[in-house]
Amino acid sequence: MNRYGFEGRVAVVTGGGRGIGRAYALLLAERGAKVVVNDLGGSMGGEGADSGPASAVVAEILALGGEATADGHDVSTQEGGEAIIGTAIERFGRIDALVCNAGIIRYGALPEVSPDDLQRHLAVHLLGSFTTVRAAWPYFVEQGYGRIVLTTSSGLLGLPANLSYASAKAGLIGLARSARLAGAPHGIKINLIAPAAMTRMAGGAADDSAMPSQAVAPMAAYLAHEDCPVSGEIYTAGAGRFARLFIASTEGYLHQDGPASIEDVAGHWDAINDEKGYFVPEDLMAWSRVFLGHMPG
């Protein structure tokens, strides 16, 4: 048995029919998981549907002696999210890990980017993760165990003509940080991965040999494993490098002599931005304890 095996576990991978999702599904199956390969099979922009990609990955897994089933439901609807998890329960009797990888991309910058583009990105990336997480949650709670991997992106740091995609990917961080607190008493851990691979969504016709999807998969699999030691964190992976990405706060400037003015802010701008002594808050209350630590009580 593998030290980091998934024998007896059932994993759902959304967007598992191509690229990075396919790599996730194949690795999890190779390590013993029974895998639900979900993929609507639409275009990069989210149009159309095709059962072929998910079925092809399932065929690969079966040919290698693994167990898998295809699912073509749309993650962006409540009914679709529930049906995806339902496939795992009906086919394999349980769910242990959920990897939310389904996504689209439509490029656009202000002011040309349309409300429809933003709404569609939010529907697939953010709502699509929410629908499946929410549907899986009661099963995780009942069994006292669950692993969730959400897909964010380094694109949230800013990229020209990437507004809708970046907005949706940033929203997933808030989802994970809040869900972490709700899941802790029930053995549920939720983390985020920001992949770096040359896929069709990254502008490549196929995986680049230097940045293949397979190079991302070990991080996703570890976060989905029972031995994963963290929850609510963000990790980047790709091209042989694995790293943590985090939100931090500077110590800043504390004004104590009466009401602060704009001049006080401007005059202490260097101190406000000084990164020496920054800290990484565990949650909102941890940040508040530091930020408001000078307050009585």
C-alpha cells in the first residue's frame, strides 16, 4: 500500500476531462481512489457540452486497472452540483475528497468587460465550487472526515484583460477561509491550489513539456489526502516548484494622540507599508487581536 495512497477513498474531480483536471483524476486513481470524473465538456468560454472528455479519462483509468465513472453535470447550478456528488454516492457509496477544478476564461478589461462575462466566471468558478462543496458537506460531517481542494489562481494578483477571472478566483479564498472554520470540528479540511501549467486555458494548444499538468497534480493529491496537515491555505504548484501563497498584514503605524488626520497617514506612509514584522492572520479574530491589541479590553 502506498504511503500516500487513496485505497478505499472516493474522489470527485470537477473539470476532470482535460488538462490539469485530467492529471488530478489519473493520479488519484493511480493511488487507489475511485474517481468521479466530472466535466461538462464545454469550450474555454463556457459554451456547449460534450461528454467525450470525461468519458475518455474514465476509459484511461479503467484501462490502467482503476475505478472511475464519468459525470457531465454543470457545476454552476445547484441541481448540477448536487447531481455530481450524487453520482459519487450512487456509484461508489461515499465521498471522501472533492477537487473543484472546473473553470472557464473569457478575456476582458475595463471598461469593455461585460457584466455577463463577470457573472459567468462567478457562476462556474465560485458558485460551481460552492454548489459541490455544499452538496458534499453533509456526507463529510456524517462520516467525520472530508478533504476539499479549491482551484484559485495566481491570476488574482493582476493580469491585463483578466478582470472577471481574477475576481472569481479571489472569491474562492474567502470561501475556503470561512469553510475551514465550519469544517474543523468535523474533520473537514479545505485548501486552495493555484496551478501553473501550459494548458489550453493558459494559452497553450497542449501541455508544454516544461510546464505539464502532471507537475501540478502531486500538490493537489497531497491536499486531498488524509495526512494533509493544514486547512484554509493557498499553495502554488507547477514546473517543479511548490510554494505557499498567503495573505499577510504589516504591523503598520499606530496613532495615539487624538484623532488621526490625512497628514498623519501621509507622514507615516513608510511605516504603514513596512513589511518588517508582518504577520499572517489565521482568521478574522486573529487579525483583530493584533490590529486592535492596543484597545482597552
